[in-house]
Amino acid sequence: IYEVVVTPMWEDPQGVSVVVMIHNMTAVRRLEQMRKDFVANVSHELKTPITSIRGFSETLLDGAMSDQATSREFLQIIHDESIRLQRLVADLLDLSQLESKQMSIHPEWTQMKPLIDSVVKTMEEQAKNRKQKLSVQVDSFSAKVDVDGFRQILINLLSNAVAYTPDGGTITVTAKPINDGWELCVADSGIGIPKKDLDRIFERFYRVNKDRSRESGGTGLGLAIVKHLVELHRGDIYVDSKVSEGSKFRIVFPMEESSDR
Ligand code: ADP
């Protein structure tokens, strides 16, 4: 799509001189479309829990409250849906700050083993509930990371590993210095990701299976946030996955942000 703007500049006996500007609008239109899709997606994601909270609370107010078991069941749904809303709003805020480049990171030299152990600890309960084996193999080394940003990267990857791995599966976290930096891997023995979706899972709201993501409490924004945070650390993220066998997310952080200190 091209936009042509013709502006007459001056006139002399030879004719009229004009300035012709040709703008390539394809990128502009694409951005506009992406923005529209994003707003539509956000509205839809917000609407689903709000409709449910409203419906169940109205049914309670209309008389269902007299039955204790029903009240409990409905209140549980209202509670779960509020948590979903809260998570969605928190993720949206993070993502909008990351995308508008308002979020800056403050990398500092950090012992990676205690940091990774402390994040993994917060996920142990969830993995235990699913009878999953969660193991950590981390070398003793320091790296320059933004502690909060790194925590979020690892929490998002681990939450996905837990969510998309069947009961009894295994999840492994490894981190070690490599040639020109250091790497973090989160591998699972889960449902895997079809090849055709691999390129798209880092897009906001892209999910391989919407229902499954919702069931597990996903917002569809986790990996988009991870990708931004990894970029802020000048790292690269790779994913290797096989349907029904599992997935491995690997992040390589560069040398200048890390060392064996
Ligand atoms: P969600 O909140 O839906 O998990 P994410 O942005 O974290 O959103 O992930 C996007 C999609 O990528 C998920 O909906 C899921 O289909 C897929 N995905 C992410 N991590 C994994 C994994 N470890 N195993 C299988 N599929 C995954």
C-alpha cells in the first residue's frame, strides 16, 4: 500500500515544480492492524472472567445463596475468575511497560544458584500437586542480571512447564557458564508444541490451545513478557519441542553481562 502526496512548490515559464512524496504504508497499516487485534484480544480476555463473575454473583443474589454447597461452588468460581483478572491486568501492565520501553533493567552481579533455587522453591508446591519431579542442576557462578526481571523469566517458563506437563512428568532447570556467556534451560516432558506453532508462541495472546491455556490459568502473555525481558538482557531465547515428548526453552545470555566471578 503506497500513499502519494503531491505538493506544488513554485511556478515558472517551464511549468510547475512539485514535490512528490511516496510513503510505503504497508508497515503502518500492519502496525495499525496489530494494535486493533491487540485491543480486541484484551477486551475479549477481560470480558470472559467479568461475565462469569457477574453471572455467578447474580445467581447467588437471586436466591442460590440459600444452598450452602451451591454457594461454595459459585464463590470458588468467582474467586478463581478474580485471580485470573488480576493476573491478566498485571501481565498487561508489565507488557505495556516493556513495549513502550518504559521499563529499564538494573543488572547487578548475582550468585545464580541461590537465585534460581529460590525461584524454583516458589514453584515446588504446584509441581508437587501434579506429582511432577522438579529438579535443578545449576553450576556455581555469578552473572549480571536484573534480579526481578530474571525471576519473572524463570517463573513464567516454570509455570508453563508445570501447566503443560501431565501429572507425574519431569521438569529440569539447568544453568551454567558457556563459551561466550551463560545459559538457562527449562526442559519438560510435557505435551510439546507443534512445529507450525513454534515461531508464534512468543506473540502476545498466541496459544496453541486456548482452552488448555485458560484451564491452567494462563493469560497468553507469559512468553511475550519473557522475550522482552531476555532482549533487555541482550540474550536470545530458543525453543526445541516435540509433540507428546516435551519442550526445552533455552536462553543464552551474552558475555558482557556475565562472567565467572
Ligand atoms: P499461556 O498463558 O497461554 O501459557 P504463554 O505466552 O506463556 O501463554 O505461552 C503461549 C503458548 O505456548 C501456550 O498457550 C502454550 O500453547 C505454549 N507453551 C508455552 N510453554 C509451553 C510448554 N512448556 N509446553 C507446551 N506448550 C507450551
